[in-house]
Amino acid sequence: MVLSNTSTKNVWEDFQLEDADIEFIYTYLLEKEIPLPASDLLEAIIVNRIKKEKETILKKTRGKGKIFLPKDSYELKDELVFPAFGWKNGKVIEVRNGFNPDFSSFKVIKVQFDDGETKELACELADHSLNTPVDLIGDDPSFDKEKVLAEHQEEFLECIQATLSKNKDLVQIAGAWFPRALLVDINGGYLNLIEAILEEAKGGPMTTKDLMQQIELNTIENQKLAEFSLNLALQEDDRYDEVGPSGEVLWYLRSMEPDDVRKVPVYLQYKGNPVENPETSQYLSLFEGTLADELEENEPKTCDLSVTISLLFPHWRSGTLPFSNSLSHIFPTALESPRVRFTFRDEETGESFNGWVIRKQRYVYGLKDWYEKKGIIPGSLISVQKGTKPGEILIKSERSRQNKEWVKTVLVGADKGIVFAMLKHPIEVNFNERMSIAIPDVEAVDAVWKEREKLNPEKIFLQIGRELAKLNPQGHIHAQEMYAAVNVIFRCPPSPVLNFLLTSPAIQHLGDLYFHLKEGEG
């Protein structure tokens, strides 16, 4: 008889934290005297539940008769326990001979259960699947902590995180939990002193232990609890920002963070609506190179160790990279911190400089000076990969072998009208021809961006389509080129561009990513 099919059948189904579990967590943390992550708490809860379940089963069987096994013989008035019926208790009220041509002689007992129900059961059967004695602490998978974790860890952790986050008596920092009432008191004087220390350090970042040493908080006996308490106090103070990657806590003075870290650069702001046209997603895979757009939900994820992307104008102008599906695995991230500080290293020169991952808004900041120094233009090919040191990202852009190239060029008229032309420009790094765009007058383009709220996307799409159609003899429009061109005027993911090209009555689809303005629309 297997316990998981009987008594413990529903132990792990519809798992929820009950009041008894919360009380157990509270007591467990008090005993350990240190903050613990949800994974440790989950393991402790599972062990505790298994223990309680076994105790319940033992109580049900102790002193209430023997366990029913089909192979055994029974007499009138025998008190029995039935694991197959949820460990119900019953009394034998009748015994008779049974008959079945497929079996040798056996008997049938009639049992009355404590709840009044009666059943007839066969016994004195030597060959029966339920004849294996129940082992309360045996190999039942429902009582195996490792098996339970292997099957349910992810969903159980989500449940624990969601439930504990609503409990005001427990607090979390850096992934660990502890009772609020037992925290070390961190007064305002300590926090003010830390502000001065971080100002002296040009904003940071600094570890909690370094800060504890400087404010002489390292004299408290329980250092782990003191560190947790200081982390929580800093987290709840608006002056400080936790910017460490997963597994590391680093503090920064928020007022000294770059402006484009604290707020989204104007060139990355997008107020459009998601496109509900499933047809667009099939064309995204036809884009040349790696599509990297943080606004594109349908962008495929990658696990490549090194990723090369074509730089879009908004990111070029902002000094950023997209924290998109194809790039996010390269950069350091965090469980809670909205911003993560790390280091870029130029693979060619070895020069290092600061970078920031802004997780919620999905961009990476810190490349403005590097772009200018390298002669990067919109459409340049940028490669990133993880460095050998934790929190280090290698970045490079291959030098171009040509001195000058014909490149699509943006020209802005006195009326702020946009014109595209093919002109020769000195090129310093390799680029994607579909995405490359030269910007001779950045200030003129900036002036167009200041009025972007007044622009009608549909009209801009059509206007840019006309401009691009003039640049080749066939008058064709390539969707990837149009996507890059639209982003010189306002921020837009590829799906709305594709949706326009596929659905506009003024556009004819020629196949793949090629389109054509219908006669009379140019």
C-alpha cells in the first residue's frame, strides 16, 4: 500500500501558507536568529509539514486496532484501521465465506465504520496488491523532501514570496526574511552619517559591511542581524539606492546618480499601444542581425555568450543599450533592485567605465562618451559579452576598413520637415546597412523630438515610406530600414511599423520584408 495514494494524497496539492505555517516561520527565524531566504524557509516548512503529517497518521493508528491487510483473517468485533479509506476506523460486524471462480477460498467481512457507513471487503487473499504493510516512514514520495522540492520548488517559492510580502510582521531585504520586531534599531544619526560617507565616495557604491565599519556599527554581537537591519533602514530611506547585482548588496546615494538613470531619457520614452496583429511576429525573424528592442514583446530570447546588435538612434542619442530579450542574459540583474551598477570594459583599449542596468524600464545606461569616442553612428554594430570578473561587461565595435561609405542621411528643413538622402560620410566602425543612418545636424533632429507629441504616427510612417522609396530605383521600402528611420523621429518598436506596412491600403506587400507604395500614393 502506498501512502501517497491514501493519507497524503492531497498534502502538496493546492499548496498555500496557512496560519500555522506563518507561526512556524516566525518561530523558526527566532530560533535561527539570522535572516533567511525564502528557499530556506520553504525547505523548513516542507520538513515540518512532513513531520506533522506522520504524527497525524500515527495518532490515527495508535490504539485503534490493527491495519487492514487483505491477506489476514478477521473475527467478529475486530477493530481495524483502513489506510485506503483515509485511515478510517471500523469494526467487523459479519464474517462469511466468499465465492469467485478465479480465486481459491477466501472470506468476506462486513465492516461498520465510525461514521456509520458499511462496506464488504475480501480477506484471506494471499495474492493482493494491498498486502504490502504500510511503512509510515518509508519511501513514500510525498514524504521525501528532495522529491517534493524537485517537483514543486518554483511554484511553492512564488506562493511563499507572495504571502510573506503581505505580512507586516516580516520584512525582506536582499532576498532574506526576518521579524521586524527583532531588528536592531538604526537611528537617524547613522543614516545621516552614511549620507556624508557616500557623498565623499562620489555617491558610491559601497557595501553594507564597509558602511557598518565606518559608522562603527560593527560592535554589535549579531553582525548578520545588524547588517540586515541596516540594509532595511537604507532601503526604506529615499536617499539611498541599492544597486548591487544578485547576491551582492551595494548602496548608492540617489541624488548623485546620473539623471538618465533616475528617469527615462526622452529618446527612450514610448507611449504607443501594443499591436494585436499576430501576423507581425512572423516577420520579426526576417530582420537582419539580432533584433534588440526592449519594447518588442515578441523579440526572441537568446543564450549566446556574445551578442552583436545594430544600434538604434534613440539608444545612440541616449548613450544606452536595450535591456531586451536578446541581451538581458548578458548583463547583471537583481531580485529586487530597480537599478544595478556594473562596469563596462572596452575590449580594444582595456578602458573601464561605469554602466547601469535600469531593469523596469529595460535599458542600459553609460555609453554616451564611449559612442562619441569610437565614432559610433545609428546602425553601428555593437558587441557585448560577460567579462571574466563578476559584474564586468566587455564591449566592442569593430573598426571599419573603409574611409567613406554611402549612408542614408537625415536632413531637417527649416520647417522641421524630414528628408532622407544617400550621402557619403567618413565611417569609423562596421555597421548594418539596413539600420545605418547618418545624422549631420543632431540639434535639428532634437528639435523635431521636442514636438514628437504632436506627430501622427500613421502620417509619419507614410512620409518616411515615401522618403525611403526615393532612395532606390525600384521604389521599394524595406521594413527594417523603415523601422530604423522611424526611430530617428520618435521611439517605436518594430511591430507597429510592420503592422502599418501590412495593413495600410497605400502599401503593397511584395513578400518577405519588401513593400511598395501603390501608384498615386508616392
